[in-house]
Amino acid sequence: MELKQILVIQNKRIGDVLISSVIANNIKKVFPKSHVTYFVYDYTVGVLENNPNIDHIISVEEKVLKKPLELFKMMRYIRAQKYAIIFDPYSKFQSRLICLYSNAGYRIGQKRAHKKLKLPFYTHPISYLKHRSKNCGKAIEDKINMITSVFDLPDPTYEPKIFLTDQEKQYSKISEVKRPIIMLGVLGSTPKKSMPYPYIVALIDFITKTYKATILFNYAPHQKQLAFKIYEMCADKQYINMDIYEDSIRGFICLINSCDMLVANEGGSVHITKALNVPTFTIYSPYINKESWCSFEDGDAHDSIHLLEEQPDLFKSFTQAQTRKIEKNPEALYQKLTPQMILKKLSPFLEKHLS
């Protein structure tokens, strides 16, 4: 079988990039001798490193790629690589231009079912699935569907994987820390994905009082002051270790791999933790479509809560205009997802894994 140059464009956040790695893991089954390249933002590279199905990574700063001249340079560079196949799970105007200019024989991208693309960006435009049919979540299923709609893939692998080196597995920073060790994602990747501070504090206080567990905080480096603000609000600071923290993706991967569980707002940290087979409890922002991101939630190893499931009638009453307003500022609905409501599901999950 001839060597095929394959490109995957996924210029999004950490969780999206990790989920899109299932394309590499599966296309190598179709074309074992292919050379697979990923085109991603530089801050997401850590979730792809050491993946044996990814041969090369092109990384770029997000703000650089948004400059028209830099985008055109990248378009010319990608065209010069003569890729045979391009997968575009990102599917935005920027990546569609890259596909159109690439001259690749197979340009496979996603679109909404009712939408007709104005230009022939893709040779194979694949409509997003209406609903998920597997417990991997619709976002992963959509990625696999990009392959199976064009190529013969009899036995897909749906689980994203993170590949650790032997040295990374020997993480020693928490070897002397009292267990159980619970990582708390105290802040979402954006304000719209973050719980009200008093609510997250109430959850932390319940965990420390009930289980005397060691609590670690996960947050982005630029959120350090906000994380310490939450710390100062907590009742049992003696159980919270603010000294153990990793400011890189790869460092976080090594750290969470040694923890007993993660409790966090939905985001990249949750998908990383699931890929390492560490238990997770996810708190969804009210505006997030859980069906897309609830990968492998079985109520056992992985569980979650969403306001939509707790108060479905509340969402039915919203007009389309109100829904759009909520997506821009979900704070009012976050107030309705109270600690008491969360603990009804979180408490049994903690008991199962910590008792």
C-alpha cells in the first residue's frame, strides 16, 4: 500500500484536540503506512505527544493564524506538502479555506445537515449526526463518522488515548501526600464554564469534612489569583494543597494520572482524565450540549450533572432568543444548579470511589 500523506486540522481547545485524535488512531487502521500530521494550536500539543499514530505536529499560535497574511502563508505551506487526504473536524471558515487551497484529493469536513456550502471546500462534506447512538458521546461519534462515511473501517476505536512514557508514569510529587487525592477543577476554561464561587466552595467543604481527602486545585496559569480567592473562602484549608500544581498540559497529565479522581467543570481536563481511566465527575455549564461531550459516562467510573436533566421543564419554557441570551451569560441558570442539587449525585459517586 502506498504511503499517504494525511492531515487533520483541529484548531480548537484542548478537549477538542484530544477527542479528534481518534481520527489518527482509526485512519492508521485503514492506511497502516500513512504519514499522519496534526495541525493544532500550540497550547494543545501536549495531549497528542507520544501518540504512535501521529507522525508529525504542526503547531501555531492562535493569534498568529488569525492574521490574513500568516493564514495565507500557512495555506501555501500546506498545499506544498501535497496531502492526499485532509480531515477538517474544525470546520470553520479558516480551515475550510486551507482545505480548498490544498488541492488534496480527499477533503473531508463537517457541516450542518441543512446547510449548503457556498464553495467546494470539501470533496466529501459530512453532515453532523443528529443524535448519538453510543456512549462515547456525539462529538467522538462525529469524528469516526468522518472516516466511515468515506473509507471502510470495520472495527472503529472510540476511546481517545494519552500515551505516557515510563518516566512520566513514575510521578513522584505526590508520593508523600495523604490519600485519597481529589483534583478539583475549580474554574472552567472560560467564565461561562465556571460555577459560582460559593457553590464550588460548598462542594469542597463537603468533601474535606466528610472524607478528610487531600484536595488539589486545577486551573489555568492565568487564573491563579482567582483560584487562591476560592481557597481563601474554604473552611478546611489544611486539606487543600496549593503547592502541588502543574502549569503545562503534560505536567497536568502526569499529576492527574496519579490522583484518585477528578471533579470539575466540563472541559479539557475531564477528557484528559477519562483518557487516563481515572474516575471523573463532571459539572456541565447549563448552556453546554451534554449529548456531545458526555463521553463514556456510565454512572460508575464517570458520572455528571446537568441542570437540563434536573429541571427539564425550565428549558422547555425558553424562547430561542432567551436561549441565545443564556449562552452568552449562563450565570443566572448556574445559580439554579445549587450545591445541594449537585451533592445528590456527587455524594454517592464519592462514597463509591472513596469508601
